[in-house]
Amino acid sequence: LTVNGLVTDENRCYTVILGISHPLDETSADKPAVKARVSVSDDLGNSYNFTEKSPGKYLSDSTVFIAQTGRSYVLSIEYNGNMYSSSLSALKPVPPIDSLGHEIFDREINASGKTEEATRVTLSTLDPTGSCHYFRWAFEETWEFHLPFNYLPREKRICWMSELSHNILIANTEALAEDRVTDLVLTTYNNSTDRGMYRYSMLVKQYSLSREEYEFWDKIRTMSQN
């Protein structure tokens, strides 16, 4: 059973996606885990059920359950006669993002010294309370591109595309004098592509992690790089 989910203090429905793993050399489509019972319980004994809205996709009710910082939660799953439960995890407060920045620079693209113009997007943050030592970030990019059909009116050739981040972006400030992250590179893109031609925006979300959560993401990141 594979589990993909995220609970935050955002005022929205939370999603848990359940699937069945298969061998890496098997090319069959993903198999959702259907008809499971999914719930989240807090450290006060309250339990909140998730509803299967589509095969393998379970959603909470935002009018009933919104997680709160400082409280601890457990995810419980009953599937195919088996019970699964996460460890009790505290929802830690997270400081706001201090700033986003960008830098346009020339980077080499081959051994001959040929360069291309690129943009690097960076983030800086600080937790003045000293309580958040582990961070994770995710972002959504949106950019303008133009269809190559000159016979269309200009307004009909302008389109927009959005894409979620794929890389695991985490940082650990435990060994530093203060919980400060400076100029963390979120992404770099070639300015001759659609992203750099016209208008571009990025929406970034910052999450606080426990040590155990950080170690999990760090392990996954290391495995993906090998």
C-alpha cells in the first residue's frame, strides 16, 4: 500500500491518495486502493473521516476538520483487512517567507564555453523564534506563452501554462546560530524557453517539519539522486 497525503493548517480539504505498488519493470497503469477507511485523529481523541471521492482519492470535510498548529495528529487506514497507522506527529508553526528574488545570468551549456541567458529564482526566510529548524518548500509556476499561429488574432494566441514543482526542496538549520535560510535556489530556467519569454509568476508554500519528517524527505531526495 502506498500513501500520499498532506495535512496543514490551511483552510481547505486535505487529500490522501492510496495506491498499490508494483515492480519497477512493470509498465501497467497505477492501481488505486479503493474502498479503504481513512481517518485522522488528534491528541484530544477527536477523529475525522475522509471520503473516497474517486478511486483511491480520499478527501476530508473542510467544514469539520482543519488542522491546528501545536496539536498532534495520526493518520489511520483500514484496507483489505489490514490496519495501518502513522506515528503521532505535531503540526509545528511555520514562519512567513521573508522574500523571493531572481537573478539573470549567463551560464555555460557545453565545454566549448558557449553560454545561454538564464534566470535563477531564490528564496530567503527566517524564524526569529528559533523553533523551526526544518523546512520544506513547494511551488507552482505559471507563465505566458504564445501559439505560433499568426493567422489568429493576438489575444487568441496568448495562453498560460502552470506546473507544480517536482524537486524535493528542504533545508536544515539546526546546526546554525539562527534559523535563517538565505538565497535558496528554487528553480533555474533558460530565458529562451516559454518560461523566460513573456510573463512569469511563482506561488511558493513553506512548510515546517519535524526531525523525522525531514529525515524522510532527505532519504527520498538522496534515493532520487542516485
